[in-house]
Amino acid sequence: MTTSNSLVYLIALPLLGAIILILAGRRADKWGHILGTLMSASSFVVGLYQLSQMLGRSNQARPVTQKLFEWISVGTFKVDAALLLDQLSICFVLLITGVGTLIHIYSISYMSHDHDRRRFFAYLNLFIAAMLLLVLGNSYLNLYVGWEGVGLASYLLIGFWNQKPAYATASKKAFVMNRIGDMGLSFAIMIAFASVGTVSFEGIKEHVHHTSTGALTAIGIMLLVAATGKSAQFPLQAWLGDAMAGPTPVSALIHAATMVTAGVYLITRSSFIFDAAPTAQLLVVIVGAITLLFGALIGTAKDDIKKALAASTMSQIGYMILGAGLGPVGYAFAIMHLLTHGFFKAGMFLGAGSVMHGMNDEVNMRKYGALRKFMPITFATFGLGYLAILGVPPFAGFYSKDMIIETAFNSGGTKGIILGSVTLLGAGITAFYMTRVMILTFTGKSRWDEEVHPHESPLLMWLPMAVLAIGSVSSGFLLSRGDALVNWLAPLFEEHGEHSELLKPIVVSGLALMMVAIGVAIAFLKYSRQEVASVAPEDVSVFTKIARQDLMQDRFNEAVFMRPGQHLTQVLVKTDEAVIDGAVRGVGQMAMGSGALLRGVQSGFVRSYAALILVGAVLLIAAIWVVTN
Amino acid sequence: MDAANYLYLSVLLFTIGAVGVVVRRNAIVVFMCIELMLNAANLAFVTFSRINGDLNGQVVAFFTMVVAACEVVVGLAIIVTIYRSRRSASVDDASLLKR
Amino acid sequence: MIELALAVGQTQTPEAVMFWILAPLTVAAAFGMLLVKKAVHSAILMASVMINLAIFYIAQDALFLGIVQIVVYTGAVMMLFLFILMLVGVDSSDSLTETITGLRPIAITAAVGFGGLMVSLLSRATLGRSAVGLQVANENGNVKGIAQLLFSTYVWPFEVVSALLITAALGAMVLAHHQRLQTRPTQRELSTERFRGISLANAAGLPAPGVFARHNAVDVPALLPDGSPAANSVNATLEARGDMLNSGAFELGKIDTSAGEEK
Amino acid sequence: MNSLTLLMLLPIFGSVAVAATPKAKETLTKQVALATTLIVAAATIAMAVSFQRDNVDLQFVEKYSWIPTFGINFAVGIDGLALVLILMSTILAPIVVLAGWNESHGGRWSVKVFYILILVLETMMIGVFAATDVFLFYVIFEAMLIPVYFLIGGYGSGQRSAAAVKFLIYSLFGGLLMLASIIALYVMSGDQGGHTFDLQALSQLQMSSTTQNFLFLGFFIAFAIKAPLWPLHTWLPDAAESATPGTSVLLLGVLDKVGTFGMIRYCLTLFPDASKTFTPMILILAVISIVYGAFLAIGQRDLKRLIAFTSISHFGFITMGIFAMTSQGHSGATLYMFNHGFSTAALFLVGGWMISRRGSSTIADFGGLQRVTPVMAWSFFLAGMSSLALPGMSSFVSEFLVLVGTFTRYPVHAVIATFGIVLAALYILIPVQKALHGPTTAGNENLSDLNLREKIAIAPVIAIIIAIGFYPAPLLKVINPASAHVIAQLGFTDPAPTNGDK
């Protein structure tokens, strides 16, 4: 395998930026944002350089590695700090650094009024570094470092405005739920080491063929748990909505384009395990299917523009997970959807940020309306992203999402029909709620408060939006032209046999477009034809109420885990004090008690002492009597 | 006559003395009971001396008497001192030891 | 019991007669010590026990000890006891009710156990052995025999005991010594105090006890002209000790009503 | 510097120097103490450099006859395990002195006494890890209690006397059991070729399994109290709550390590068979400690108690690693001892500064510190991240090694213990949220950030935490041969990959 000495710069540059910005403190306030952006951009340049190098090599020689140093080595447990850049990683590297740089640029302006902007850039750089480590690590343990690293960055960024208690709680919730996922990853690593004896991708891949399906299934399921945590999939999805507490660029970068897709990366990266563990693969599909509907349903009821987009993200990642769960045929499409989604969702989030920027940080869509006139560029870029997510040809989503729907239908038998229907239904619902977002935000009558004066965002903000909009328009076409991405990634995955086609691609596209049209039509009927209340109506159906509460996910978590956990904690604290420490104190008190009891004998009365002496003498003589008897 | 009878008498007197020490409250009576116990012991010594045909027992009894005399002198002085400060000769009143 | 009967049967010599008369008397006197209320009576009973013991000593060929017992013990030590009794108050009588709960049953049970065990042990130890007797040891006389032992074998303990005796004497002196906090007032000062004091009522001295009262005993307070008892006519010691009779009982005209005592 | 005896004497000389400083010049006293600890740290590092890493025998061995009548020697020597722990202790000492510059004020006794106690304690900390004579070990093991007792009882806060007494009695109880076992060993050594207290000789003793089990328990209970293992842990929160932060660092960071160190050095070496017999039970206790300590930490309202309970959880990991009987578990446990010293030190020192500034140790009294005192908040946050074993922090390496090492032989235990990492996130993030985040609560607006002295004190701790997190190889290379040696002596080999055939 080719080795390279420059891989480390991908990570080192943004990491250096983060360290400088954190250590320099207030001194860096003036130039911190520029340094941060430069570091991210230079990492992007390194990524482009690596891509150009990679393009120049033959298909098999494309992956490059770099061993940095021996990290942990105890007995047979040997893990090097080493990086691996292959066709899969490079997609992510470019997405992370590219979109990341755009969002850095956007943030310069978006965060210009925040006097902690330097700190924000430090965190962003830290995130970029961690995310790159995640996708570049050559073993699960290296990946794990990045995995938790992005969790940390996400925690710091969600809680960037942690002076608001709700935001601080949201960041904590995200971290803890991510940790549950991380636990799955550590289980996977432990099982891998115990059963295979190594934790590197290469090593496990070599041993897959003589490892039992049971072990592989266990590893696969645990990896899936990890993926659900990081990618906000069912059942660990609850944190994503609250994570919108972070500044909007963060939502765009971390909670739409990159970090939340790490689960998809993990599953694709572990394709060799899932391909050999059908049960785990089936679970992946099920999780994906559930989440894509789950997220879509939540999206229909949200009035908070960011939370609606977050629900959409959850749903779209559901598509990706489902795609990745379909096996070799689906990996490339999952990645493709991941990339296109990275463009259009990041674009839409930035658009949402732009709207908020002009609307005094108002996030309630019911207080928007008619913004098209005031923010034409935002409307245009957001609209392009909207068309992309709907899957309207020739926008990006059309290529990637239809491929997943098609693959789902073609996965065979009842499973195929169910999955296909679910994905189709999801597409329809997506069309409905995204149209709702569009209508509520940009069209109709204005519903905002008097003191709000909407205005278009400055150049530094709309430029990244425009770039992402271009991506939303063109990326799907570019990636799928001549199966470019599929062929690019093919060497990494197992060959897949031809599947029987249940439906012709054109039929699938037709069905999908029909569903989209239905969704759009319903939304139009519901929101465009009649007045929208600026306050959310209360007399809604029970389903809407449930959807507004994120399908009861928080209630469920609170009732099943949090409250019993709190009770358990309280009981244990009391038990510790009363029973365990009580036993210890009891021993002490027993000594003191017996002392107090015996102290009664020491009455101070000479006569009672004398009586005791007498009793003692009697006992002594009795002893003599017994002994001499 | 069997000399052991004196020993039984000695035991009896000793026991009575012991009970007196415990039961009586007047310090002087308590003291006298102690004397009674000492005397009972002396009687035993004298009897042993006779049984063994040896004067050692009598010498020990003699020493006991001397020690008893010393003890009486000091003890009574203590009683007087206590009486002077506490206006009482009851041993129960001198129970400050517990505090 | 059989052994006791045997012992009774064996006791036929004059010594036995003496023993069986005096021993019960001794035990009775000892018991009496426990039971009588007044310490003086106890002392007298104690003295009788001691004299009896002296007789037993002499009967057992311990002439010297018998004499010492009478002279030193009964004569000196017991007199010392009586002196102290006088000092403390000869009339004071003990209450025999027990104040410490459970003490008396414990003491009696223990004593009975003690006595029983000792008797049982003694009977085991001496059964079947007859006394050697002191005829040989007392060949040159009891006093000489003891003296020989004392000044040869026991000379060192003897010296130590003498030191002890001196120490005890010194100790008693130290204990009994009462340090004066002020100089003793002179006659003149006392007289001045009487006349220059708060009142002239006591100028002629305190009233004598018993004056105008129905009894003229030392513990009955005098009556004042108005018929109320004069508390200061009785020695304060008697009052402190609780030996003073309730003067209210002797108050004129108020014999049946109880009047609080004036201080 | 190649003499352990000399190393042990250095702090004693320092304490004499401290005693000689004039009473009025407190700063001079502190400077002398700091200089001494720095010299000791430098000497230890020099020693570590000349340590032969691949040699599994004891090194720097010294032996002087002490009480010849009983065959007691002043015998010292170190292997990789002891070296790592001595290194940790002597590096922590100057940090504690510097960080707790003002801790000695407001005590029962003078400033001088405080530093004399610290320096004497440092001598014993070196000695207890270096001793190779069981009797010498026992003497130091018990004698260490004395300075700590006075440090808690004389300079602590709150119920300091009660806490000090509780600590002392708990420890003495354990020590007593150990003494009984030691005497039994001594007696048995007499029957088998001459009375001795030499560890090497004692480990060759033949004894019945019943005897071995009882003697093992004598040692183990003493160490389990020290290392606080559930359910013998209740002295620790009280002691940590009352002690000054610096004392707590030495108490949890170093003294408690004597427990886990003793488990390896004495329990495993002297009683290999009994160790195997009791392994299942001890592992269960360890797992309970991990989860229980974490839950209790979550439920604490007092910052110091919280940190104490996190330590109980961490000690559960260490114990689990020791008794997993795999090289990963063992090396991980040893590395964990080192790392825990620093991560707890960071937590306690920063927590201590927060508490002394605010005048309260109740977590709820803080709030919004990140806005007011960013450096202090960052330090606390990083310390917390180290405590929850975030990858990149040193604790992660050791915790993961322990988990992996345990998993290969005892998967169920490892799985339950892994739940501890979720709880760890909770017990760190809850105080972080309450103390650092949220609006600045009343009374906190004017707290001052760390001053230069405090920054200098905390910087090396955090630097070590992060450095070892990314590059633990220097330590692992010292630890691995020693761990492998112990495992091999016990007759264990690491389980081979199963290929899933379970």
C-alpha cells in the first residue's frame, strides 16, 4: 500500500488552529476567525492535493497510509496511530474540509457580533480535526478517538451559548446520548479484539472469512448502536432536535453535513463485517426505515425552522443508513446521498441562519412569511436546496434518493416491497414538510413583529450559500454521471451480483415524483390557501400533538431511563449513607454503646466496685474449684 | 478437736466481712468490716501454723496486724478528711470518681 | 453434713467446748455488725469478735498473737475507731435501706457462693489430715520462737514494715493536718466583732439550747420570747448532721402546726 | 541519582531545613519545601532514565540489616510498576506544594508543620513502593497514616477531626489484618528454612490452600480499604470532603494507590493460588465499585465528595484490570494508577481553587464560571474530560486497556463496567453544567481567574494528561515487562483470538 507523509497535515492544520486559538485567549480575538478559516481552507487544499495524487494512481494503489507512531502496545493488543486515506475517506475529507471551510467563511459574518467568536472558531477547527481523524483513522480505535472528539466538539458547540441553561442541558444531552453510542463502539472494538485479535480495518477484513457469523453479527450490531448514537437514528435520536441550540453554522456543519453522517461512514467502512452478518445488516435497514419515517413525521409538526430541518436531517440520514444496510449495492448510493445531502442540507441550514440573522434570531416559522421579497438570495439558495431534497430532477436529491428508493425496491421479496414503500412514503412526507417550511417562511403574508426589519445577509454569508446551492444543483448529476461515484468506490466493496429488477428505474422515478407532487399539493392546500396563524393552534389532532413532542421520544426517555435513574441514584446515595456507612458507624456506635453500658458499672460508688471485686473473687475461686475438682 | 473448724470459722467471718463492706454505707463500719476480713485471714494463718507445726503462719499474721494498723491509721485519717469537707461519713457520698 | 457431724463428734476436748461456745458468739457478733444501725454498736460488736479471736489464738498456741490482738487491736485500733466515731458523731445512725439497686442481692449471692466454695475447697484440702500441733515449735516459748523467726528469716520484711508504719503515721498526720486560710482571730477581735457587728443581739453570746423549751437537751432549741424557736441556740454541727430535733414540735402554742424553721 | 535510600532521605533533609526556617518567614518555608520536592522529582526522573526497561528483576536494590534478631532488613528495590508509581508521587509532590500554596493557613498548627508533614509523607510514599521487605512495607504502610491524619485533622475543613479519625480507624483496621497475615508468614518462614521477611523468599513458601486463603484475605482487605473498593469505601468521601485539596491529591492520588499496588505486589505474588480462588468475587466487587461509585458521584451535591466517588469508580477499573489476569488488563491497571493520579490531581486542585474562591463546596453555589473565570473553567473541564476518559486523554488509554483486557477473559464484567463510561459522562457533565455553564449566579461575578502560580501548577498536570493520552509508549514500555512478568509467574497467558468460537 502506498504510504504518504502528508496525510497528517490534513488533521494537524486545523488541530494547530484550535490549539493556538484556545491558548492565545483574548489576544487572538482580532485575527482568530481568519486563522481558523485559513487552517480549514489549507486542510481542504491538502485534501485536493491528495485527491489529485490519488487520481493519478491505479485503482488498487489509490489508498494511502501513514503511520505516525506506536500508540498502544500491550501484549497482542497493538494499535498504531496511523492514517488511511482511500476512495471512501477522500469523499469525506473533501466534504468536511470543503463544506467546513464554507461554513467558516459564513461564520465570520454570522458570529461577528459575538465577542466569543474566536472561541467559536477554535471549536470549529477542533471539530474539523476530530472529524478528519474519524474518517482517516486506520483502525477502529483511531476512529474511536475521532468519534469521541467530534462528540466533544459537538458538545462544546451546542453549548456555545451555555449561559442559557436550556442550551447547556441540550449539549449535555447530546454528549450523554452519544456516549451510549460510543459504548456500542467500544463493545464492537472489544469483541473484535477478543475474537479476531486486531482492531484495524485491514486486519479484521483479512480475518472476516474465518470468523464466526455470531461474532461478526455482534460486532455489527454494536457498530450499529454506535451509528445510531452519532447519527441520531432510532432509538438514540432524541438529542438532535435539542442540538439546534448551537449557533446555526454548527447545525449546518455538524448536525447536517458531517458529524451526524459519521454513522453512515462507520457502516460503509465496516462493509466487510455487515456483508458477512446478514442479521446485523437487516437491523441496519430496519433502523434506517424507522428513522426515516420517524424524522419525517416529526418534521411535519415543527414550527421551529431549525428543528424542522433537524428532523429532516434525521430522516435523510435514515435514507442513508437504509441504503448502507442494503449491502454492496447500496453503499455507494448511501455515500452519494450523504454527499448531496451535505450540500443541500448545509445550504438550507445556512439559509435558515440567514433568515434568523435578518429576523432578530427568531426561529418560529409562524412569525415569518413573505420573506421572499426581503431576502431574494436566501430565498433562491434555499429554494434550490428545497428542490434538491425533494428529488426534483435534475437536482442533486433526485439522483441520490431515487437510487436508494430503487435499490430498496430491488432488494428482493417482501422486504423490498416494504422498504420501497417506506422510502416512497418518506419522500412524500418530506415533500410535504419541506414545502410547508418554504411556504411558511418565504411566501404568504408577513407575520413578524413590528420591531423586526428583515434584510438580506452580507456577502460573506450569502456566498457560501450560493456555492452550496450550486452543489445542490449539480452534485447529483456530476456524481452519478457514468456511475462516477459507484465506480470510484467499487474497489472498496465486495462485488455484488445482479439483482432482479422489481421495477424499472423510470417507474420508480415516476412513483417518487408522484409522491412528491402529492406531498407538495397537500402542503399547498393546507398552508398557502388559507391564513397561517402566527401562534401555533392548540386545537389540533392528537397525532399533531404527539409529533410536536418529537413522537414522545423525550417523554419515553425520561420515563424509562432518566427518572428511574435519578431515583436509583437517590436511593443509592441514601443507602450508602444509611446502610454501608451506617454499618461502619454502627460498629463504632456498638463500641461506644457497649462502653456506655459498661460505664454504668463504673458508678463511682466504692461499694459497687467492692461488690464487683467480690464477684470476681467468687468467679476466681469457682474456677479453682472446677480445676481442682 | 479438728483444727479445720477454725478454718471454717475463718471463712465464715471473712464472708460476713465481705458482705459488710459491700452492704454498709458508713465508712467507719465498712472499715471495721475490712478489719474483720483481715482478722479472719489472721485466724486462718494461725490455724495453718498449728496444722503445719510451724511458726511462719503466726509471723505472717503478725505482719498482717501491723499492716492492718497502718491501714487503719491512714484510712481513718482519710475518713476524717472526707468528713471535714463533705460533712458525711457515707461512702456513697464520695462518688466523684465517675466524673 | 456427715462430715460436720463427725467433726462435732470429735470435738470433745476442753478446746472443743470453748470453740463451740465462742465460735457461735463470734459469728453472731459479726452478723450483728452488719445488722445494727449505729456505728458505735458495730464497733463494740467488732471488739467482741476481736477478743474472741484472741482467745482462739491463745487456744491454738499463739500466745503472743493473742496478746497482741488484745493489746494492739482491741485496745488501740478499736479505740481509734471509737475516737473517730466520736469525732464524726456518735449518735448518727445508718439507714439500712439499700440505695444502689441490685447491690444487696448480688452481694449476698456472691458471699454465699464465696463461702460455699471456700468451705467446699477447704473440706477437700484438709480432709483426713490431722494437725501437727505447735508443741515442738513452741519448745522455747511462743514469743521466743516468733522472735527467732522475725529477727532472722523475716528481718528484712520486719524492717520494711516498720518503715511502712512510720510512713503511715506521717501520712495520717499530713491528711489530718488542716491548713488555716486566715490567721486565727484573737479574743479581742472576736469581742469587737460581737459588739460592732450587725446586731447587738448576740453580744452576750448565743442563747443556750433548751432555755424555756420543754426539754433542756442539747439538741432542743431555746424559745424566744414570742415562743418561736431560736435556731442559733443549737450547735450548727448537730443541725448539719440532721441530729437536731424539729424545733417546731416544741413551739409554744403551735404544737400541732408545723412551722418552717427560721434561718 | 541511583540510590533509593538517598531518594528517601532527600525529603527528610528538606523537612529538617523547613524546620530550621524562621517562623516569621512563611514564604521562605514554602520555598524550601517546594525546592525540596522539585529536587526529589528531578532525582526520580534521573533515576527513571537510567532504569533498564527490559529487565524484569528488581533494580536499584539496596539491603541493610535493620533488626537482625527478627531477620528484618531495610531492603528496597523497584521494578517497572514501582518506578511508575514513585515517578507519579514525586511529580505530584511539587505540584501539590505549589498548588496549595495557602492551604497551610488556617490550620491548627503552623505553616512549618504542614510542610514537614508533606515532606515526611513524601519519604514514605517513595518507601512504600520501594520496600521489598514485607515488614518494612508494613511499617511504612501504617506510618503513612500519621502525617495524613494530621494533615486532614489539622488543616482540613468542616468535620475534619471526625473524618481524620474515621480514615485512621478504617486504615488501622485493615493494617491490623495485614499484620496478622505478615506474622503468620514470618512464622511459616521459620518452619521452612529460616525466619525472614524478604518478599522474594516469602513468595516461595509452601502453604495449604486454606492458610493461603486466610492470609490472602488479611492482605486483600487492607488493600481493599486503601484502594477503596466497595463496600469498604465510606471513609474516602468523608476524608476527601474534609481534607485540603492538596492533601486529597496525595490521599487519593498516591496513598490509595498503595492499595492497588499492594494487590499486585503482595496479594498476587505471595498468594498466587488464593488470588485465583478469589478472583471471581473480587471482579464482582470491582464491577460494583465502578457502577456504584459512578451512581453515587452523580447523586452528590458536594464537589469534593463527587470527585471522591469518581475515584471509587476508577479504582474499580484498576482492581478489575489487576484481577483480569491478562497483560492488557494488568498494564492498563498500572497505567491507570499513574493516570488517575494526575486526573484526580487536576480535578481536586482546580476544584479546590474554585471552592476556596467561592467559599463553598456545594456544586449548586457555582454557576456560569466559564464567563467569569475562563482559564479555571477550562482547567476544570479538561480535568473532567480526563476523568471521563475521553480519547486523547491519558485515562482513555488505560481504561480501554483494562476493558479490553477484561473482555478477553471476562466479557460479562467488561460489558457491565463499560456502562460506567456513560455514567462517567453524567457525573462529569452534571457538575460542569452546574458550575461552569448557565448564567453567572449571584456571588460569583467577581471571582478571580487563576493566577500565575496556579497556572504554573496546573499546566504540567494537564500537559502530562494529554501527552500520555497521545503517546503512552514511554510508560507502557516500562510497565509491560513488569506486568508480563507478574502474569507469567501466575501461570496465565493472554487468551488467543477466538474467531468467535464461543
